[in-house]
Amino acid sequence: MDMESVAPEAAPIPPVAVQPLQVVEDDRMCVRCGYNLRTLLLDSNCPECAAPVSNSFLSDELEFSHPEWVNWLARGVGMGCIGVALFILLMVLAITEAITKTPAAIVYYTFLFYIPMLLMMLGAISFTKAETSRKEATPDPKPRRFARVVVVIWTSMTIGSLMFNLAWRYIAITSAVNSVLHVVSLLNTVLALAIFPALLLYARHIARRSSSPRLETWARVLFIMHVILTTTTLLGMCYLIVTSGRAGSGVMRDGLAGVLGCYGAVTMLFTFVFAVLLYSALRTDRTSARNFWRSMDHATQTN
Ligand SMILES: [Zn+2]
């Protein structure tokens, strides 16, 4: 900038004696309203919302985060818990029903399984919602964006498959439609298997910031368990496709399905316990965050 032309007569401004640490030197958004606090004094208040500037320098723990966003997290995990519990219940019912071999049960369960799936999807969408207000203060974590993308694709595909299940009687199934359906159902299976590792990666990040940080270790162990489950299931599927029709493949198939089923059940059960614990931690954080926000409101009123 050409200073000469702006103020040629102005006397040079003497440097102001301030401690460099007392001034916000970088772009820092107000934790409450998003106002850029750069150049403001650390012990002053935000000119937009009157929240103390120092509040925007607190750790990224959930108890200091936006209560509405923490509520989205808690609600998401809560819905996921109900979804997983219902899913396990339906699995148990489906297995017992399969033993009694009721032919109508298959169609019946195909539709019933959409209820926990939709609950889990709504929960996952709520859980992966972008952070409000602190978004600029701490960068949007990559695991959140990754989980969000997987969740959105999986949700659209599952809703698509539900629509198809409702309408297939009225559609002419040509060989082209059939090929598309096979590809979609394979992609949907792969995505359904990827959804838990993706969500757990983000849950690790959330657990670290929660009132129960030891849950981060849980999330890490569960992530590995789910990756093993995903990989072995995919390899098993490939193996079955390659060996289908060969002599003795039926015994192998039953054995493989049994082992994978047991491992999957254990993994899901642990995931459920983890989700319940995370839900309880997030509820605590939601209360703390509400109290923290209320204290800022109080500060605003007394100022
Ligand atoms: Zn503000």
C-alpha cells in the first residue's frame, strides 16, 4: 500500500506498549458467535456477543463446545443405540424364525430390518453433523467428513433399495435391471461394512474431547475389530462366489458363515456397549456445555 498518498502530513504513530501475549494475534473466531477476535485484548469481551475473549482459547473439550451441537452428537448416538439394539433383537428373532422355517418370514423380516437401519442412519447423520460455532477455531476433522460421505451414500442407497423392495412387483425385471441391482446390492453391502469403521474413526475424535476420554481406547479397539470383520466378510464373499457350485462348498459355506456370524455378533455387542457408554458421556457433556453457555449469557447480561 502506498502510505505517502494516504496520509502525507500525519505524524508517525508511536508504537503502543502492549504485551504481545495479551492481544489475539491470529484469526480466532469467537467460540460463541464466530466473530473474528484478531487484535482484541485477551481480557476483553467479544464486541458482537459480549462473551469473554478468553473463552475462545479454552480447550476443544465438548463441555466448552456449542450445547446445540453436543446435543446433536448425543441424540445421534442415542438413536444409534436403539437401532443396534433393535437390529440384534430382530437378528435373534430371524434366526429362531428360520429354525421354524416359516416361508413368509423372509419377506416380513426384509421390511422389519429397515426400521433399525433407518434409526441407525438418522443417528449417524445427526452424529456426523458439522460443528457449529467452533468450526473456524478448530479445523473440521477429516474423519468427520469421511464418515459423513459414507453415511450419506449409504443412506441414499438403502432408501433406494427400500423403494425397490416396495415396488419390484410393478417393475419389469430385465437382465439390465438385474445387473444394476446386483452391482447396487454389492456396493450397499460394502458400504454397510464400511460404515462402522468410518463412524468409529470419528467417534475416537469425539471420545477424546468428551468427559470420558478413556473411551478413545475403546473406539480404537473396536475400529480394529470392525476392520477385521469387514475384510474377512469381503474375502469370505469372494471365496464363496469363486467356489460356488463346487463339491463340498456347502459345508465350507456354513462353516464360514458360522464363524463370521459369531465374530460379527461379538463385535456388534461390544459396539453397542461402547455406544451406550459414549451416549452417557455425551449427556454429561451436554449438561456441562449448557451450563457453560448459560454462564456466558449471564456475563452478557451483567456487562
Ligand atoms: Zn462473539
